[in-house]
Amino acid sequence: MSEFTQFLWAMRDSIQAALVGLNPVPTLIFSLFLGMIQPRRSPTWLLAALAVIPATIVTALLPTVAGYQAIWPDLTQLEVQFQMIILFILSYLVIHATGLIKATLPPITPKPNSHKPV
């Protein structure tokens, strides 16, 4: 086998391992939250990065709930790098979709004097 073929197999194995160990729930929650509170059209890539950081911290600290040590991601591992890229893309898509939904919905404001009985 050539070195390039071995490289492709290593990349495939790394992506497969990243997908097996992926926990997208905290990222989805933070992305939806940031997508809903964004005041106006702001840079989605920046909000996506801001959603991935606390989601990674929550995922790392999740084992401490059961009394175990925190499992911090090793950013030198290829699987972790693929996970961060996947989570960033997922967060970007969720925040972008939430921003589009917010932009299409009309603002809900009360009508003047609507609280008075007729």
C-alpha cells in the first residue's frame, strides 16, 4: 500500500471515531440559545465559535456529575479536531437557521390600548 492510501485510511478512521464519540446536544442547546438572543444580524461564525466553547466545557465536565474526573479534549488528536469542526459546522447551521426564522417572523408587539375591555 502506498503512503497516500494509508493516509486516506487514517483519515477515514479518524472521522469515524469522531462521529462515534460526538455529543452534539450541548452544542445544539447553546446554538439555539445564541440564535434566539442575537439582537440583529451578527457574524454567524463568531456566534458559532461562542457556542462551541461552552458546549465543549459542559461536555468535558459532564462526568463530574457522576463523581468521575473531567475529560478534557486533547486538541492534538485528529479525532478531536474533526469533532470540533463538525460541532462548529452544526452550530453555524443552527444559528444561521434560527436567524433566518427570526428575520421572517414579524415582531410581536401589543396593539395600543388592547388591554382595555370593550
